[in-house]
Amino acid sequence: MEQFRDFLVRYRGAIIGGIIAIICLIFKIHEFLIGCLIIIAGILIGNYVQQNKEKVKNKIREIVDKW
């Protein structure tokens, strides 16, 4: 019993994460979370492009010139 308790204490973060992941899959929350991540990624990319216009233009030109 002591070994089982040590196991739970040592890996409780992973166990809790696994339980939360299972709950997310059961209630299809993962679809909502993926949508939120895509929106956040779009916001961050848009902000980066706006802040670094010249750098992005040059990178795109380099990529197009290679083709």
C-alpha cells in the first residue's frame, strides 16, 4: 500500500492531467479548445506581421525567389 501511495504522490500531476483530458474528450471540449488555439495563433501571427512588416516582406520575397 505504501508503494501505491508513493506512486500517487509522485505522479499526481500526470494523473490529474489525464483525468482532465478524458473529461475533455467525453464532453468534446477539445474541439472548442482547438478553435480557441487557432484564433489565438491567428491573433499572434497578425500582430507579429504588423509589428515586423519589412522583415516579413523580405522573408516572403526570399521564399518566392527560391521557387
